[in-house]
Amino acid sequence: MSIKKKNQSILLDIPFHFFSAVERVLQRTHKVDGVTLQVKRHEPKPIYKNKVFVKGLNPKTTKEGIVNYLEAKTGDEVLNVAFGRKKATALVTFKELTGLSVCLPIVFHTSKFFTVTFKM
């Protein structure tokens, strides 16, 4: 969990292991001392518009497997897959990444964490 202070608000980023838990949290109303919290799914802004960092991969995952999977899920062409020092990570470069909203849950799923931001 991370806590940030922004203007007069306090932001809490809480990671979850299961996407279904995030969905349940988003469906409920949350109150602290009678004040209703604003709750939303955290979607980090990409640094590069055509690159996605993936972690938590099976060490036996091949470059071709990543290319085929991400092209099928996003509908976008993968130009390159660069594995990190640990085989469980990769930086994937797309020709143009238009399916980012589809791709983000995939990236979070492979890292085994989903995050929700609570604003107080």
C-alpha cells in the first residue's frame, strides 16, 4: 500500500492479488468517519506510448509466445520483446499501441497485483 498527499486529499493505493476483489471493492460505497471515499481503479500512465513492461512471466515463456499472446489480446503489432536480466520480465515494444486499455489488465495480471486508489 502506498500513501500520497495531494493538495488537501490523501491518496491510498492498495494492491490486490485478484481482479475479482478489485471489482467487489469498486461496487461498494466506502466511508470513513461519515465521509464517502472516492474509489477508482488505478491505471498508471505509460512513459512510452508504444512500450509495456511485463513481469511475473513463467521463466519458460518464449519471445514468440509473448508476441502471439499480446498481438491476439491487443490487436496491435509487436515489434520487439526484450527480456530483462531475470527471464520473468520483458519490455514489449509495439508498432502502435492502441489496445492499451485491453493490455493493462494483462500486465497487472502477470504481475499478480491489481491496484485501487482511495481518495480521502
